[in-house]
Amino acid sequence: MRATLDFLTRTKGKKRLSAADIVTYLYLMFGTVLMFGPVIWLVMSSFKPQSELIRFPPRFLPYRQETVVVPGYDEPLPLFNITLENGTVAKLAQVRRVGIEAQMIDPARPEEIIRVNINERTPVESVYFNVENYTVGVERFNFWTYLRNSVVVTVFATLLTLLINSMAAFALSKYEFRGRDTVLVVTIGTLMVPLSVILVPVFLVITEIGWNNNLLGLIIPGAATPTGVFLLRQYMLTIPDELLDSARIDGASEWRIYLQVILPLARPALAVLAIFSVMWRWNDFLWPLIVLSRSELFTLQVGLSSFQGELQTQWDLILAMTVLTLLPITLVFAFLQRYITTGIATTGMK
């Protein structure tokens, strides 16, 4: 911890901040706000009620209007600050509003009605984190069913992606055969094909084999990715061929070399690809929306659209559920992020 603190606070100047230090720290602070600002705003907004979300100008912290329970009234009454004629400020409760006139009472003397113009009152507000957005959202959202579907699709699709891409990368990096470079060029060239071009053909294939409204229709089609093949191939090129030759001399089969030599040495690149695959599958919306029509099979991203109706969109619940859907992928990134620098930095080195 001490070493990390020294690294973050070190300066170019020996005793005071130099101009380069000031510019550097300003640049880093700007980048931090630019990256994490929207996420922090999303988290804060997930605790706001619907009325606070549409307020202009918006406020960073969640607020709610304070209320008071007055005998003789069934519901708590909202509190307002009212400036009286003598200049003093009184805290009154609003009974009802008629046009531009609000009928107020003093909670200590509820028998007297005070009529006030609505422009002369200021709501009494306090910071309040509305956890009901999460509890109500989970109840209406069928959260656990959608979470299970997303976890199943993400886990199995990621494992299948790692297996297929690593096998293809092993063949393209460690075997000499005619047309190897052509296969690699064609594989990488598929990155230039837009997703919209292949949606209809893939959907027709999925329909023909009966994988509509089936999680297999989400897992299988995107198992092989050109990005993953290229990433793993470039990393496997850094593994010395002498290790494979030694294993062959000891009598190891090609499968054993792949499982016990290649995969352990390629763990940093596999971790990077795993993070990418989890992000792709977890955040995928368009393809699950096309393949699935039964709500019990929806993933989290497709299920979020259920809060958007024709006449009203429940933004408070959408934001709360969006924060919940971000938590699993954040945890995965936190556990595997130490491999990212190693995996990407060594990719392509020979």
C-alpha cells in the first residue's frame, strides 16, 4: 500500500509541483471523471424517484420531499417552507392544491387553513437513497430467472469460445500446412462483415434446426470469433517451438501438448479473451431479442425492455436493474484484470 501511494504521489519536482506535474495530474483527473463520472451518475440516479429523474436542472444526489403525519389525515402530508408576511419562514404541510393556490396547515395547529400561492412555497427536501427501486424492480422484473439465463449463456458460451478459438489458434500458430496464411487472412477478414449482413442467414439456420426459443441458439452461433483466434494465435507464437518438440520426444500426443503445454502457457491471453467474451455475451441484446420470444428464456438485457411501455417508461426501475446487471461483469473484470496488461502487452511478441 505504501509503495502504491508513493507511486501515485511522486512528482517531477523534488520539493514542489512543477508545471509538468500540474498538467499531468489535471489530465489524469479529467480522464478519471470522464471514465467514471457516467457510472457514478448512473448509480446515484438508480436511487432517485421518477419525479426526480425528470427534474431540470438535474441534481447529483437523490432527494425526496419530507412529509409529516397529521392527525385527521389518512396520508402523510408534504412539507413546504413558506415565507410569511413578517419575513419569517414557517414549515407548513400542504393539504390540497386548487389551481395556483395551495391550502396549507401548521402541523402543530392543523385546525387553521392557510392559503398560499404555489409560487411562494419551497419544498422541504433531504437526501434519501430510495432502495425501493431495487426491491420493486426485482419483484416486477423476474430478476432471478433472467439472471440464471444470462449466467448460463455467458458461462457456456465463454467456455466454448475459449475451447474453439484456442484450438484454431494452436493449429494456425504451431502447424505448417498449405493454405495456413490464407485461412488466417480469411478469418481476420470476417471482421469487416457487418453483423446486419449475417443476421438473417444465421436466423434461418437457427430456425431450420429448431433452436428458436432455445438457449442453444444464443450459445452456439457466436462460439468462434475471429478476434479471439487472432489474439490467441499471436500470443501462442511467443511460445517456443522447442517446448513442443521436447514433449513430442517424450511421447506426448498432440492433444496432451495442447492441454498440458499450450493452454497453461497461454493463460494470460485466455483470461483476456474470457473477459471480452463475458462482456460480449452479457451485454448482447439484439441477437437474444431476435431468437427469443418466451419471457421465461429472456436474458437480463432483453428483460430490461419490459419496463418500457407504449405510454410510459419506468426509468427509476430501469436504472436500478441496470446497476444490478453491471455488478456480475464488474466482479469478473476485477478478478481477471491483472491478466489484461500481461496478455495484451505480450501478444504479437516473438
